Amino acid sequence: MTNINPSAGAVEDGAPPDTPGGTSGAGPAVRRTGTSGWRAMLPRWSPKLGVGLGLVVAIALFGVLGPMAVGDPDTVRDIGMTSPGGEFWLGTTQTGQDVLAQLAHATRGSLQIGLLVGVLATLFSAVFGVIGGYVGGAVDEGFSLFSNVMLVIPGLPLVIVIAGFVPVERRGWWTIAVVLAVTGWAASARVLRAQTLSLRNRDYVAAAKVAGEKPWRIISVEILPNLLPLMASQFVFAVILAILSEAGLSFLGLGASNSPTLGTMLYYAQNGFALQYGAWWWFGPPGLVIALFGCGLSLINFSIDEIIDPRLRTVPATGRRARRTAEGGGPRKRKASPAPRRDAFGRDAVLTVENLDVVYRGERPTHAVKNVSLTLGRGEILGLAGESGCGKTTLAYAINRLHRPPAEVTSGTVVFHDRDGTDIDLLALEKEELRAFRWSKLSMVFQGAMNALNPVISIRAQLEDVLTTHRPGMSAEERRERCAEVLRLVGVDPRRLDSFPHELSGGMRQRVMIAMALLLDPQVMIMDEPTTALDVVVQRGILREILRFRDELGFAVVFITHDLPLLLEISDRIAVMRDGEVVEYATAEEIHKRPRHPYTRELLDSFPSLTGERGAFVRTGESGARERTETTVKTVKEAGPR
Amino acid sequence: MTTLEVRGLVKDFSLRSGLRQSRFRAVDDVSFTLTPGRTVALVGESGSGKSTVARMIARLERPTSGEIVATRSDGTRVADRDYRDHVQMVFQDPFASLNPFHTVEHHLARPLKLHGRVKGKADTRREVERLLERVNLTPAGDIAGRRPHELSGGQRQRVAIARALAPGARVVVADEPVSMLDVSIRLGVLNLLARLQREDDLAVLYITHDLATARHFSDDILVMYRGRVVERGPADEVILNPRHPYTRILAAAAPDPEARDRDRLGDALGLKPAGDSALPGDDPGCTFRDRCPSAMEICARRPEDFEVGQGHHVRCRLRPGDDDGARPTGADTTAGRPV
């Protein structure tokens, strides 16, 4: 996870990305729902949803009200096969029946079947999927086996057999509906089971157990509401499938005998040689109603899918357009003043960031990085400190041009000063140049990078892949040698090259990721919380390696973390970020001894010293002071997005 | 007032890989007592078994063997069906421990109703607001109607703490309650826990991997390593005067701004890089000996507890830090003082 959306402030970092109804795109304070609990579950308005609802409602109304408005569909007249017009808006059949009247009754029949199948199939899948998934053990195995068996039985042939087995005179619309429901629930049950398995391990379910809730209540109150969007989507899908299957069955002559449906209408049209006579008005309308109804429901399903997975919500693609205008002399300032080539310690600068602004476009644009200027000296370790949502990750991504829409660099420059003396304007690089540049001159270790290794490819293959891409001239022997070399550098036995990621511990995987970043001998390495997920002892080992490389290989490091004491220990200079701004930028010594900005002081105070005096805030009556401090921070924080 | 006693707690997980089934001992013979008004910190790295201990106390996992007994102040044992009135838990991740579908009020009202602490709607509402005010979430009426995604991480964790208090719990197990929160609000949440503990005379088990907060917020510290408690004692003693090699390494590894340049000088502790354990899952000996800088042959035997100070026990034959080496204090090396 990266800080994709700083607008969500402290809330977004670490939020489960797949929370149903979670609004990672909406921020914490958009809605004031009050008591209405269902608003979060409703799809957001979109043209797709509008068109879909329009189609479905129109057809449903036609099915419900139509039959009352039209005449008897079965009246036989002697004016067979008249084309639309006059008394019969949609013409007549071979035997002179009114097609419009038939269509109205058929639509009603098909809707009935669709609805019943939808309800039954959803019910079956919920019972077998949710209960099995929650209870687990033998019940789950039994239910799973049953639904798997139902899943592998080929649906349509079974339906044909069952439908054919029921005598024609007793084959009403509800028989067909039950048959379709019985054959159609299994796939949904599997999906619901998988989702339930994931939900039942959530902490809030554990919390409900600890509170003493009964299992049935946990299922119905804690788990089921979070499955509702999924079930709604499955319901809609079941309805579409039922209407189509019924049409297919009826077309084969296995449909309901006594009630008209769109399928039976097509069946009679086929038997009456409508196609051969060119009587399009007979088979066209029922086909069109099926198609439009299916289309409408699918469109609605798109919107439901967006509730299940908020990431599907499309963000207006303003990115490219805005950049173009910027390059055409827009707001982004190109190459303002000649970049300072030395850093504060008189070292050559390797990376200069000037007045960088990054904005997340969206309904409420968020200024994630505000006018940030930094200079990274050759061989310097620059600490970037800040809390979640402060823009530190966004800044790192923007430096490497890894940010994606809706994030967008609106102004500022990032210049890389190469070892050979050339300056590279990173923001102006074209695609190919950028790819060649990344990793070979500037590499990155991501937050939680240890999970970024491909689990089915050996360490060796993953490392060599980088070399084959960036150093095509290298021989296989040289590649092998280089891979073993970088692993030795990070303290991993080169014999581990043939291991797969799951065979290594978290600390070792993280070392492998650092080795990968070292492969091409980069001049700058950006490390985004490289040790946060690791234990202190392992972290210590990795920090030691980083410091050693810096001394031996002379590259510069941008080290991003919220752990200020750690930065004070290892970095040369520290930039403290808050709400997208660098509030303090000084040497580690300076920040440690004489922090200027109140926020820096507050961050420093947040880390009680391991060996120092017990502070006044600790377990004494004065702790109230501390709590008050937090309240003020909180208000400041929340004032932002609101 | 309730006292919680944990005796000889063991938890085995069976691992299935292919057809082979192996046993993994996540918690091995852990004993301690939580008393009202005191905080015990359980410290260890991930995988040390500390969260498993928490989940067993909260009755989310069944112990393989051992006992967890809650006793009222009058000496009577808390019956199984009342257990949850007495023992509650605060989970690590406030983003996962609150149901995104439900309001704050739901999260607090349910335990209140379940444990029969309120009657009627107005009473529930009043009690919910009182709980929210106790955890400094004001205006309570406004917060109660919100959903988790409308709250910040710190606010969510306060709701989770209020939820633990709702059934009138006397023993609170806090499993890494602040590790998912922003640094600037961590101390605030810990101070809140400390204040509630003082006010209600709670017994608190604080589980963490952070030695510094463990020292500042607890009275006693237990250090766990691969399922076993390797060192226990008063907080300051364990941190400032660690005796077990593992505790010493842990304390030395914590970031310390005063110790700049130490990494450039190399590691005086001689710690071997962390890797996968070379020891078999049911090895009886010291679980740390594959990484220990001062491992000896005798470490392959089951280590015993030694008292090295007032209430300060260490499960290591070497007891480094003793000025005169491995002098058996009042006991033979083989006849230590098992606790």
C-alpha cells in the first residue's frame, strides 16, 4: 500500500483495501450519514447506473402494467402475419394474435421466473456459502463438496433432463424456476464462502466473539451486511442468467407449457416460420426485450461492483491533459534557476528537488506535496520523517516519476546530477529514457517490499532478470557472478540464490530486495519504510548494511520513515514533513539538539527514550497534559480535509 | 477486582505440508499473574507467541494445556459463562477491529446489552455517551452516530478501548494497541489506557514489540522468545539491567540518537544475522542458542529459571551480567529455582 490518497489523512494508511463499502476514495469526512446505515451500501450515481436502471424499470413496468392495458393475447383472428401498424402496434402472429399483447404477458412471465430464480439461488448460495465458510470444519467440507459437485455437473444438460422428466402438463413456470435455481447457485456459493472465510478472520469478528455474541448473530449482524453488495451483484447475475436460460429452454421446447414467457414466444415464432416469412415483428421484440433487460442489469452490476471494490471507481483522466498544458507553458515552471550543485556539507549534489508540487486530482483535489525543495549530496543519507498521509511516499514516487493518475506533478523540478557531470531533468524524460534511468541510476526499495518478490520464481531468476533488461551486454557468467556478489553484500548466503521467496524469512527477503536495488550500482537509493515490517534486531542488521554500503559504494540514500529516533541515529540531514510541507530541514544533530518547529518537537516527544528518565507523562497524574496535546493535534489534523 | 492467573500455558499448532504433519509449539509453558492496578508487558518479536497468549486469554484460541483462571477479589473463581464480563481485549489494528458497516454506537451498545448493563434505549444511549466521554471522544453524541471510516486511527482505537470497557471488564488484554497508529498519537492512547487503569483499578496485559513503551507503561516485563518467557522482572530492571542475551540484544538494537556511529564501528554484541531457526520445532533446549553469541553445550538441555534479583528471573544458564560469570546463586546449576 502506498499513500495513494493523502486526503484521507490518518485513516487511509493500512486500511483494508477491500473493505466493502469502504470509501478510500471518499475520505473520512465526506458523509455525515447520521442514522441511515444503508447509504454507504448504495451505488454511486453514474451514467451507467442511470441507463441500466432506466432500462430495467421500463421493462419491469411494461411487464407489470402491460398485461392490464392490452387485450387477450390468445385471441385468434383471421388476419395472420400483418406487419405493425393500425390496430396492432406490433403486428400479429401467423394465427392473428396480437404480438404486443403477447409481448406484455411474456415479459411478465419471464420476469417472474427471473425474480424467483434470483431469490432462490441467492438464498441457496448464502446458506451453503456463508454458513459453511463461517462454521468451518466438517460442515464446511460437506457444503463445499456439495457445491463443487453441483458446479461440475453440466448445467444445461441437467436442466434439460430435469425439465424433460417433469411431465409437460405439470411443467409450470415455477417448475422451470426451481430447476434453474437448483442448477445455478453453486458458483455464487463458492464466492461467498471465500469471502466469508476472509471476513471471519477479521478482528471485528474476533471482537464480537470476545464480547460474547452468539454465532448466528455474528453471521447475520457482523458478516452478512458486509456481503450484501456481493450478494446483490450475484442476485442480479442470477436473474439475467435465469431469463436467458429460460429462453433457451423454451426455445428447445422444454419450457413452461402453460404460461407465456419471452422464450415460449420465440419458440412459437420459430415454429410459425417467422424468419422465413420475414415477420421480424414477431421474433424481434421478445429478443430485444431479453437483450435490453440483460444489458440494463449488467450496467447496474457495474455500479454494484464499484461498492465491492471502490478502486474500480474511475477518476476523471485529467492527468495527461493537464501535463500537456503544463508543458506547453502552463503552470509548471520549467528550469527556473540553475540548480545548486553543492549540498550543505559542500558535497556534490546528486539530486536536486526544487519547489515540487504534487496534486491528487479528484472531486476534492488534494495538495499532497507543497513546494518541497531538497538537495541530496553524493553519499548523503537524507531522512524523510513524517506520519501517514504527510506526503512523504508521494514525494518519493514523484521523484522517481512512479506516481500515477490522479496524482500529478503541477510544478517544480527534479534534477539528477550524474557522476559524469550531465544533468538529467527527470520530469522531462520520455518513457524509454525513464525506464533506462530508473533502477540503474536511482533505485527504490518499497514499503513492504519483501512481499513484492514473485513467489513462483527463484531469487536468481528475479535478480538476473534485472540485469538482462538493463545490461544486455552482460554474459551469463558475469550475471551469475554479480548476483552472488550483491547477495554477499547484504549478508545473504549466495547459495540462497536458488531458493524461492517463501523459503526465506521476512528479514532475508527484505535483504534480497535491497540486493536487487544494488544490482546496477545506483547513485541514489530511495528507501520507503524499508524496515517497518521487521523486528528491531533484524532492522538493526539491515541498517548496518545500509550504512556500510554508503561508506563503501558511495551512494546516497533517501530514507523514509516515521521513526524519528532511527533517522536521528543514521542520517546526515532530516526533512520533517507534515501535510505535504517540509516544516523543518536541518542536520540530524540540529534536529536532535535544537528542534525549531513545534511539530518536530512533538514528534521527538512521541518516542520515550529506552534508557532515559521516565518522563512526566508516564503513568502519573500528569498524563492529562499528554492527552490534551493529542486532542489538539487531532483537531488540526481533522480540520484539513473537512 | 479480578486477578487473572496463567499457569503453564502451552499452545501447539499442527502444520500440514503435503502429507507430513508436524507440530509447532507457539507457546511453551508460560505462566504469569495479572493483578488489579498493575500492568504487565509481554515483549517479543513477531512470531514469538505473544499474540497467541493474548488470544488464549481472550478465549479465541483453546490452550493445548495449562490453565487460565480469573479470580474475584473475594477469592471465588469466575465461572466460564461470566468470563467475558471480566476479561476483554483491545486488538492491534483499529482499521480491522471495527465493523465498517456499523456505527460507533452499535459497537458499544452490543456489549452493554449482552452483559446486561443497560435497560432500554435511553439508558443505552446515555451509557454509550458516558463511555465515549471516558475515552475522550467528544462530542459523544456526534461520535456515536459515525461509522469507523469517518474516524481517524486514534479515534478508532479509543472506540475499541471503550468497547473493551463496556462489559465492565476488570482485566484488559491490549495486543499491540498502538503499533498501527501514527507516532504522534501513540502516547496519547497509551496514557488513556494508563488513566483508565488507575481509575478502574484494572489489570492490564500490554503486548508490544516496543521496549521503550513497555518500560514506561508497565510495572513488570516478560520477554518472550520463540514461545518461551526468557526473562521477567520489574520494568526498569529488565530494560536497564538485562540479563538474558536475547534481551540485551533487543535493548541494544533499539534506535538511539545518542548512539550515532555505533553501526560504523561494527557490532560489539556479535549477534548472528537472523535467519530461519536451525532448531527443530520440539527441541527441548534453549531456543535462542542458534543465535546466541555465548551459546554453550549445556544450552541444549532444557533451560531453567534463575532468580537474579528481586523478582527478576532469567531463563539462561549463563546469566550474563553476573559480575563473576555463571556463579550459581544459592543453588546448584542443576537445581535452579524453577518457577
